[in-house]
Amino acid sequence: MHRPNRRDLMKLTGAATLAATFAGPLFAQASGRVVIVGAGFGGASCARTLRRIAPGLNVTLIDRNPTFVTCPFSNKVLGGLAEIGDVTHDFDVLRAAGVEVVIANVDAIEPDTNSLRLADGSDLSYDRLVLSPGIAFKWGALTGYGREAAEIMPHAWQAGPQTELLRRQLVAMEDGGTVIIAPPLNPFRCPPGPYERASLIAHYLKTEKPRSKILILDAKDDFSKQGLFIEGWETLYPGLIEWVPFGMGGGVMAVDPATMTLDTGFETFTGDVVNVIPPQRAADLVFDAGLTGEGEWCSVDGHTFESRVAPGIHILGDAVIAGDMPKSGFSASSQGRACAHVIAALLDGGDAPTLSFVNTCYSLLAPDYGISVAGVYSVDATGAIIGVPDSGGVSPRGADAAFRAREAAYAESWYANLTSDIFA
Amino acid sequence: MTRILSILLLTGAFAATSTAPVSGEDAPAELLAQGCVLCHGTEGRSSGDIPALTGHSAEEITNAMLDFREDRRENTIMGRLAKGLTDSEIDALATLIAQWE
């Protein structure tokens, strides 16, 4: 029996927009192989969306790790409010949805054969390539902060063992100790992250080690959601958190893990627990392949999220300077879904659709005190990704406790819904 | 690094297949709806305190979004998001979301 297609339904309903009434996949005729590197928010979202809208496509998702530990809510682990397992996601459901998940390292991109060379020497060919590899740390940008230093002064800016290490250090610290957090200059992954971290560590210290202090030595003079964080800290943790901006001598230039000291050039600070969040750039995979061009981050044409250096390769997430979009897991997921629509359309023989993106990020200052930032984005004629004027923004200042509690509850729901849609 | 970059540029191994869409068109409803799914759950089935988007008529969704956009309805975040959407985008979303059960 002839299966109804869009043309049949259009004759029946005369509907101008079919999508709402047609129950089948959007791009049923799309064929080919899509390879995606990076099974985080960007890559896994792209893969899951492709399977939903273009089931005829072969989708291969490559990651070096067998599970994905989210940076979002990893600060809850640091604060003793969650376990590492609560923020760890496996790929079983992605596999069940028809994504071929390959656990491997990628050695090189081979443009002349449209393939990737994996670390085991094998090649993986593709019709479209998506890279969502995340960040790399600029080791040595802070004198003394190399890979070995991270085992003593954890960054915990890639979630997993580093998160657990930092948590163990916090648990082992004596009451009355000092926790130092050193956030970097922009741009870096998750702009409000270091300040949510300070908040949730403060929540832990206030209860368990009340004589302790947190010192933030910042390379910057301002930070994301600053007014809201400062207001919250004064309410929740008065006297516990001290933020030293760059202009007041907060910029760390060198560290010495052996003595647990940080040197700003004016003063040396000693911490009992030291969390250095070092300067960052795009991950090695894209950096070494020349995809960051003359800079340290990838740039893309927002119409398709194809690299401006190498059209045909889509790049997503933290590795990209995506115009007005912040570097967040939510942004990466939004980009991954849009990219899936582009690729499905192209492999279906059509044109890329108009794209739209959203970012919504919650920060928890305490289990019942949440704040948020939101943004809606479109693409201008030059391919720049711009915030829609007169929309978006952060939570209001001066809101009452009930408002903050609602946003905290929404934060829990946000995390559950976001991760479930991708991984469950 | 330089070798791969020059290969990419010289051989044009990646044909410039990016096709910019017709300007002025809205993003497709299914893509706009991804922005909702991310917080409200797969096909609007929410876990936790964020409201589910299932079981509403297109008119209810449209009215809610317009109320958020025009500051007629109390909210923590939806006003900021609704202000980023046009009438036609809200209309398309409402039609699609009304299908969610």
C-alpha cells in the first residue's frame, strides 16, 4: 500500500505547513553518513536529533570516553549536594536510537579523502563531518600551571576525575582553611561557572567548616551575572567569599603547587585548596588541524555552522566563537540541533533552513536560590549569530526568596529535561 | 597544522556546499521547538517543576506566549525568552506544540 507522503496530505488538507500534521520524519529521503566527533552537549544533541528527523542517515558519534560527565551541576558535586554518578551519562540510549557510538581518539582529519584517521590507524569516512570537541587548556599560560600542577591544584573544568579530586581536597581541608579560586580572562567555557562554584563551596563550608574562607583571584574586572552573585553572597554567605578583581590585584601570573601559592605580581597568596581555572582555547583536534585559523577558537558561518576556514566541516559548542552565544552546554545543544536540521536538509537534497538558537542557563547559589540567564539568537546576512534585540537577559535583582527558590527548582528540572532528551 | 590548512584551502576538498537559506523566512517550527524541548522536555514531557507543554491547545500556547512577551503574565524567565520570538514564530510553535501529548 502506498504510504502517505507530504504531497498526499497536502492534497487532503490543503495545509500550507505540513510539519504539524505529518507524523513521519522530517527528512525521510536523506541518505549518507554523518560523523560527529565529541559526545558532549553539542555532538550528542546533533546525533540524537539526526536520528529523530532523518532516520535514513548513518550517524557515527566518536568520543574518547565511554561516558559523558557534565560540567553543568558538577559544582553540586563539589558542594556535596550530588554524587559524580548524578552528572554522568552513558551512551546506551543513543545506541538504541541508532547512533553508532565509537570510543576512540581521533588522530587527524583527512580532507582529501573525506575521512578521519583514528588513533588505532583505522579510517572513518563521511559525507558530512561535525566537530564538537570542546576546549583545551593553555598549559603554561600561567607560569607553573602545567598538566602536573592540575593534579595538585585541580581545574575541574572538564568534569570527571578532576571534579572528584577537588571534592576530596575540600572534604580533607581543615575548618578555618582558605579555598582559592582563580578564574581566567574571557572567553572561557561557562562564564558564570566559577562563581556558582564559589557559591556551592560556600554552602558546604558554611555548614561543615564555618571558619573557612573563599578567595576569588580574578583575571577580570567583572563577571557574568555579577550583580546577582554579589547580592546573593551578601544574603547567603556574608563575609565568607572575597572577590578580588584584576584592578585590585587579583590577576594571577604564576602558581607553585609545591607551596600552594599563587603570585599576582603584587602579592603572593597561599591556599589550602586551590582551584585554578586556566586560560583556554579550542580543543587540540581543531587547533592542530588549522581550523582556528590565525586565532585560538573556531569561527563559523551561522547559516549552517560550517567552519569559515573549511566549508563542509561543521563545528559546534565551546570550540567556537559563536557570536553573541555564550559558551555553555545549553548553547552547544541548541547549535547541535540546528546543525542536524541543516545536515538533514542538505543530505535530503534541499537547502539549509533558517536557523534559530536559544541559551538558558541556571546557576545555583544554594539549593533553594537560583538565578538564570536567557537568550534567543538569529543569524544576520553575514552569518554572524546575534541576540534578538530587546529579549533575553538575566534574572531580576532584588527578587524575593520565593522567586529565587522557584528558579532553583526550575534549575533541577532544566538539568533533568536537557540531559534526558539527549541521553535518555 | 599548516599542511592540513593549505590542503583544505587549495584542493577545495570540501566543496563550498553551504547554501544560505532564503532571507526573511522563519526557522522551521520543529527547530524552534528544540528551544522549548531543552527546558520543557522531549515533546513537552517535563520532569520536575518546569511545566509540561502537553495537553494544551494552540490557542492556549499562543495566548500564554503573548502574555509573557507583553509582560501580562508573571514569570521567572519566559518573558525574556518570549520577547525573542515574532508573532509568526509563536504561531508556528503553538501549532506544533498543540500536537504534543
